[in-house]
Amino acid sequence: MKEKALSYLIPGTPVTCRVDNTEKYTTRSKVNVGTLYTVHLTHGHFHWVVKRKYKHFQELHRDLYKHRMMAHLLPSRRFAKDRQQLRSMPEEMPSLQGTERTRRTSSKGKYLEEYLNGLLGNAFCRNDHSMLEFLSIGPLSFVTELGPKGLEGPIMKRSGGHRIQGLNCFGHDRFCYRWSHRWLVVKDSFLMYMSRDNAMINFVLLFDQDFKVTVGRAVTGTEHGVCLENQTRNLIIKCSSYRQSHWWSHEINRLAEACDFFKGHHFDGFAPQRATTLTKWYVNGSGYFADLADALENAKEEIFITDWWLSPEVFLKRPATDNHWRLDEILKRKAKQGVKICVLLYKEVEVALGISSDYSKRTLMDMHSNIKVMRHPDHVSSVVIFWAHHEKMVAIDQSVAFVGGIDLAFGRWDDNQYRLTDLGSTEGSNGVTEEQPDKDVMDNGTADGPRPDGQPEQDLGDLAGNTKLWLGKDYSNFIKKDWIQLDRPFEDNIDRTEVPRMPWRDLSAAVHGKAARDVARHFIQRWNFTKIFKVKYKDEFFPYLLPKSHSTADSLPFTVPGSSKAKVQVLRSAHLWSAGTCEKSIQNAYIDTIKNSEHYIYIENQFFISCAREKMIENGIGDAIVDRILRAHREQKKFRVFVVIPLLPGFEGDVKTGGGNAIQAILHYTYRTMCRGEDSILSKLSEVKDQWTEYITFCGLRTHSKLSGKLVTELIYVHSKTLIADDRRYIIGSANINDRSMLGDRDSELAVFVEDEERVPSVMGGQEYEAGPLTLALRKECFSVLVGGTSDPSINIDDPISDDFFFLVWNQTAKLNATIYSTVFKCLPCDAVHNMQQLREYNDEKPLSETDSEQAEEELKAVRGFLVHFPLKYLCEENLLPPSTSKEGMAPSTLWT
């Protein structure tokens, strides 16, 4: 606005004032008593108040008169219009003293009001910088989506005060600091200051539960000082007088105390529960990616993205017949339209993790200057080696946001068919019709390796007629082979004619309105924190971001089709290293939901590492499950716990030889949570003895298909981070059930807690029950797919806790499927293998799929859905902890837990 000389005022909208003569003050001489005038101002729908002395009116008049004389003296045509407007400006500002003036009006304030309104009616005077400063108007005063005008004005600010490791060594900022002239702006949920020269934003401070304002030399170390403090900084500003410092502190406190983020909330979260919020859940990436693509296409102002891993070349709608719905092409298209795109990526330890965030950053930023990408953390300077930014989030125009477990990355797209093969046909999983390779399989998949010129292949060329769903490295089986050479995205990572892909099961959610504002605010907090922390991001190319006001959140320019209303709360795991604040509301929500559940909980998670023990595991989710089951047992009431996790951890390794140290380490802590050792759930349920099977069940997912004439099977990788309770509430997010995700001081995470506000008739435990429509539909979608209800309508999933469903449908399906897969494929892990010797013998036996394929196909026809029991006895006679001499063994246990 400053560069283009745009007016700060709303075009065609008048500014009017009303002056009150309300306050008296004593001058420095302590003899004369002056008057402080309260000026009430209106500009469109904006209303605000400034306090001015009579001398300020005089100074304004003097400055305007100077500018008038300048305009008359300069012959430029540019000032011709100004000169015409200035003819109506009064030559002098009359004194408030004298009998004549007193006779004309009984109010000196009324006279100043008439005088000021006269000036405001003059276009030149109204837009003069002296008038704007007199009225406390700045570049952001009348941006509707930033909320009410708030408080503004010139201040001096002191450097330092950041609570970030490395920036304030030994409190040096208390002694080594400088004062700078700035323009302070206080809005309804944040304050900021900007340069007075170029109006660039220099710092943003968000209101939070620790926000407070203190005044005085004892606190600030300076006369007329005000200390503004939140969880990330102590900002000290200097006002021009004692009265101004107290006026500002009072007004800032008034604005902050009305802010939602200043108060405590359920689960000790940063954001409150938002009633009647439009929201939608997604099971699998297909629907999620499609809705996200449409939302991105409708972006008008800004797009925020944060991911653990981002693949620029991932397709959001499939099968792709051109590049229109490729992520990088969508972002490039929107950037050219003027949309500002900000991306925060986790900066991995490259020797340990190959997600190539630097490649993703360079690829995106090379496309357009409107795309800004920052990576965090710098592991050495921040002393953060093991923890990651694990959250996955997209916010669009701060009005709709997507949160969950799905990164915008290769391997994540899937649907409820969970296909194992992709050679170009449309045949689904759990079928045995052989797929035929397309004639262009080697061209489109580029399975023959690098290009002869050694350059990365950046385009697939003509995709017309393509029927493949996973192109290039999107076709993956990361336990067989982890991703490599991600700068060659369209070269196959594995041979798709020989190796089945590993299906990916995940959940996400979309939220609108105030909840979307909350998600965006979290991103803004992290973005601004990263900008402060990393020197390379301090230039103007990476701007500070501002949260939009919740007062305008109900105006939705775009809504995701199929959304329904419910109560939504945004939760997070955050700490000083990740966002400059401390929070573990996700763990609190999990434990609270489990403790207060009445009928069942359904857990679907990538990890299941819990059951607290000093210096080993700290999160209490497993203990909450135990306590809830014991309560049900003592009260002789039905209560069911469904746990669905991946059959193997997602690390590369040869399962036939035990899987390797990383896989075994995760298995050790998973089994320690479920069934092995005195701290496990089953050990703590000793009171119920063998009746534990009436309360809790542990399952994984598996499927099968036919590839190149051979029957093949593979586990379905459960990457979900979901809890459903009582058909009335659910949690969807990025947080695993382990210490890394739940404690708050380790990985950063984001989730939404959704609670139905409406009720629909249902059944629970054989009785009529009032369920929440959103949660009920989500639970039925999950159960129906897993137990085969989508292909067999006779399977009744209405009552999740009835004996018929729990024993005869859920557990019987899991048992039958596990038995069939073991018979046909001799797949791992399985309950028949207790030690490494048995593992070798088990692998030596030929499976039925190889000795009698026709009989194998016949056996597989009895498989229903994808559910299998988790093998609780697998390698139960082995110590699965990594050897102390291995690199995995030398790592601290917190890396795995």
C-alpha cells in the first residue's frame, strides 16, 4: 500500500468524529490543569477511540498548514487537485479561549468536533499522513478480515525478549539492546509492530493464555514502559507519557481478555470447542485428495501447507490423464493468480531419513515467487536431533482447513479396494483376476532405471489414456524397499510387475469457519516462530503472517461438499522447540475420551506404544484403557475396545529374517504395550483373567491379489491416527499412540476432536440408542470395509458391542481371515513362529499358493474384508530390542517410543 501510494481509508466512505470533554490531567508544572479529549471515530463499520490534548489539535493544524503551503508552492500538475481542495481549509485554528467563542457554544469539545469533521470532509486533509497519525490510522486499520480496528499508534520498542534458545544467551538482551521507532497495532487476537518507513511488519505477537501486560519502570527498566508478554516473548515498549502507558495497557488488556485464546479450554488446549462447525471425515486418501484439490482450486488469497513429507509431483485426482491435478501444477497455477502460498516442511536428518525436503523446497520455490517454503528445525543449533514436525495440514484462505494423517506425498493415495497391483487395469484387490501390463509400462513407469543423460525426469509426457493410479515412485512397498532418488519422481522405485504395492489406510478431516481459523492460527504461530528462529528467513521475502479475525469466520467463500455440522476443537502437541509454546491437548483428549466412554472405543493407529512406566513410557493412554475395562468388569457391563494397527512397522527390512533391528524395536514396544511384561495391558487385566477377550481385541489388516500370474498378499499399512467412542465423538489427526506424538515436548502434532451435536436413532447393546450422525457414519464406514460388509449386505454392523457382532462378526472374521492367509501364503508375522529357529523352518515350507494355486484360490474365496487378528505370540521367545552394539541399539529408547 505504501509503495503504490494507496489510501489507507476505504474508498468513498466518510470518516466522522464525536468529541467528548471527559478527562482532566495535571501538567508537568502541577499548576495548570489540562483537558484530555476523547475522540470517537467512525469509518464505515469500523469504530474506534483516540485520546488527544488540545495541543495535538494545534500540531495537526500546523502540519496541515505546512503541507498546504508546499502544495501551493510546487507547480506540478500532481498538486493541482490538492490546491483546489485546500481552498476550503481554514487559515487558522481559533483559540478555545474568549467570550465570543463561549457564547457561540457551551462546549469546547463540540467546537473541536466541528473543526475536525470539517477537516475530515476535505479529501487532502483526510489522507494527509499527519491526519492519519492523529486518528491512529495505519495500513492495516480497515482490513475487514483482521477484525475491528483495535488500537494503534507510534511507540518505541526495545530489541530482544525472545524466549528462544540461542537468541538470549545468559539474558544478554537485558543489557545489550537498542530502541527503535515502530507503529504498534493491536487487534482482537494479536498485536504487531511495523516499520514507520516502509510499513513492513517486523514482529507479530499472538495472544495466548500466558499473555499479560505490566506497566512501570520496575518491570520494564524504563520510564513510561509497558511490558507485553506471552509464551514466546517479553516485548517492552516505551510510551510518550505516564498517561499514555496506562491508557495503552488498559486497552490492550481489554482487547486480550475478550480473545478466545486468552482463556483456558477443554483438554488444556489453545483453542475452544467451536459449536455448529461444518466438518467432514475421510477414510483413505482418494476422497481426501479430490476434495483438497477442489479447495485449492478455489483459493483466493492464501494457502498454508505443513507436512512431514511433501512430494511436489503427487497427483490429487486419479487416474491422471494430464498434469492439471498434480500438486505442483495446482500451486503454480494459484501462485500465478496472485495467491500467496506458504509451506512449512520438516527438515529431516538426512543420514537417517530420505524424504528429500530440500528437493521439495527447491522444486516449489523455483516455480513462482509467490510460493515461500521454510524448513525447520536446524538440528544442531536447536539441539533437536530426534524429534520431527509430524503434523499434516492445509489451510485455504483461513476459512477451510484439512487435518489428519495424510501427507501430500507418494504412496498415500488409496481407496477402500486397497489394490496390490497397478499395471493399468481397473481390477481391485481381494480379486484374483490377473492384470495385464499396458504396452507402455516401461515408458510410463520407467522401471528400467535412470535416463541415459543422467538428468532427473521431471515430466511424464503425454498421459492421455493413462489408467494407472500410482505413477513412478507413487507405486511403493516401503518394507521391501524404502524410497530413494526422490528427485527422479517418475522412475519406479520397485518392479511393479514382480512386487505388490503396500496399500495405505489413513483418515483425515476437513473443518470450516472458526475451527479452520484455529488451524491456520497454529500454522501462523509456527511460521512466525520459524522466521524468528532461522536467520536465513529474516529477510522480507519470507513475510510475517497474520491470523484473520474470528468475527468474520462465519462468512465461507467455499465449503467442502458433504460437510455436516458438529462441535469441533483443534488440538495439538507442541513445545518450545517446535512452536515456542507447550501443549499436549491431544493426549489429554484421548485419555479423557477413553475414561468417559460408556460403550466402546475404536482405535486405529500407526503405533500402539503406551502403558506408563518410569523412565520408559510416559503416555497414559494404555493405562486409561485398562482402567476403563476394569471398571466395566467390576460393574458387570459390556464394554468393547477395538484396536487396529499395522501388522508390521513401516521400516525397510527382510521379514523372513526377522525384519531388521528397526522393525523389531517397534515390535518390542508394541508387544510390551499389548501383552508382554508386567506393564502390558493384558497383564494389568489379570483381574479379569481369560475374560479379557470379552473386552478387547487386537487386529491388523491384510489383502491379496494376483500379479504376473502369481497369487500375492501384503499387509495394509495402517497409518491412521483415530479414536472413535460411543458413536458420538471422534478424534482424527497426525498423532500416533506413543510418547513421541503424545507428550508434547517431542514431535509436533495436530488433530481435531469432533463431537456430534445432533442425534439419530441407533442401537447399542441391544437397546435403542441416540447416536451422533457423523460419528455413526464414520464407525460404520470403518467396520463395513474391514469385515466385508460392503460386499455382503447380510453382515449387520449396527450394534458395535453386541455379542453377535463382537464375537461372530468382528473376531470370527479376523480369526478366519488370519487362518486362510497363513494356510495359503504362510505370511508373516504369525502366531506359529515363536523364535528365530521356528522362523527359519517356517520359511523353508512351501506355501499353498506355490504348490497348488487352484486350491489356494478356492481357499481365498472365503476371505471377508481385510481384518486379521494381530499375532500376539510372534517371536514371543525372542528379545526384540536391538543389540547394544548396533546403531539402533546405541540410539536412546525415546527414538522408538
